Amino acid sequence: MHILKEPLFHFFLLGLAIFGWFAYLNPQQPGEPSPDVIVVDEQDINRLNLRFQAVWRRPPRPDELDALIDDLVRQEILVREARALRMDQGDSVVRGRLVQKMDFLIASVAQAAEPEDAILIEHIEKFPDRFTQAGKLAFKQIALGDNPVPETVEQTLVSLKGGENPDKFGVSSLLPTSVPLSHAKQIDGIFGRGFYAALEDLPEGEWAGPVRSGYGFHMVLVEEKEEPRLPALEEIREDVLFDWRRELTEDLKTARFNELKSRYEVITPEPGQPAEGPSE
């Protein structure tokens, strides 16, 4: 069957295995836990040790470990008492945290996945806009001011194309007269939004204009262009892997949720029918 060859199907099975293992490590007890028995086992001690070492870069001393155990017992007592008072019911913070932990469990499956290069290449081809590197331009410019005289503009362009020294033309300005290869964001950040787009169609290697910026008009000589390009996998492997895992996480969340939802009967109001309010 074709589905057996799909990578998503394999990762879905892996996800189910992880959920199964998690359930095995945390078995559901028959009935509510006894309110007067609290057991701190070896697994709890190991978890406390690991958390302490992650913060302090050393194992806890015996008195520090005793304090950690006391705090764990305190937490367990208060949590049990809060549940007995049904404080966890309808609490959006608690519900949100549980949903977050379920999502994290699914995300851990995707983060552990190591796809073959063919899968990553296919991902690039599926979403080229995400990985295409923007073009760049290098150019020189001469500021003409806000309201240049049309005849002067025309004569300036003729003179520049004739090879005259650019320093002889234009008005005083704080803008750079020469800009190295730069992205649209960099160029628009200097000259104003839309200036890069106005230069894209200009011929390379000759003066052209006038071109309007946020500071007036300019004569422009485009010296070099780099067209937008889609890099090879080796140049952007980490970005592609990150994006692929993000997509896989969303796919696994959807698949896992649909599988869980199939276990429930969901009853909701009919479309357009308001829910009944509390009775008087």
C-alpha cells in the first residue's frame, strides 16, 4: 500500500509508540489515589537530582536533597487537597498547561526525527518562497532635490551618459552616493520604502532616472545585481530542517487529535441555535 511508504505514516506510528510508552511509565491507577499515602520513589529522586544539577552544576548535598523531597511532598499534599476541592475543574490555566504538555509530547517526536536529504529537498520544492534568498543591488546615486527643473534633469542625464564626472551634478545631501550590494530592506531603510523596487528594472551599467525616494529625486547608476535565488540544501540545511520539523509537528498534532477525537461522542448546539443559559 502507498500509505506504508509515507514518512508521515512512519512518524505517526512512532508518535503512538511514544504515547504508549508514556502511558506505561505513568499507569492509570484503578480509582482515586489514597488520600493518606504519598510515595516518593527512586524515579522521583532521580528527577529531583537532575533538576538540581541542571541549575547548580553539581549534585545536591544530603540536606539539600531532603529539602527538595520535603518540597515535593508539600506540593503533592496541596495538589491532592486542591483536587479534592475540585479546584482543577474549569481552571483555564490548568487546562492550558495540560494541553501544552500534550502538544510538547507530540512535538518531541518531530524534533527527534532525522529525515533523509530527499525529504528535505522535496520540502524546499514544496515551499520555495520560504527559502528563496532576496535579490541585492549595488548602485551610485546623485540627489536632485525635491523639485528639480525638468530641463536640468534631462541635461544632467545626457551629460552623465556622455561620461562626465558625476561629482559635478546634484545637490548637497547626507545620503550615501555609493551603496554596496544590499537587500531591499537595507536600501529602503536608507532611501524610503519602495526605492529598491524602483531600481529593480533599471538597466545595469548606465545612468538612469529620475527615480523618486523619500527624500526627492535621484539619478541612479546600477552597478551590480544579484537576482533572487533558491539555495542548495547544503547552504540552508538547518533552516529547512527546522521548518520541516515544524510542519511535521503540526501534521502529527492534527493526526493525533483526530485519532483521539474519534474515541469521543461530541455533542454541540445546532448551527444558529443559542446555547441554553442558566435556569432562573
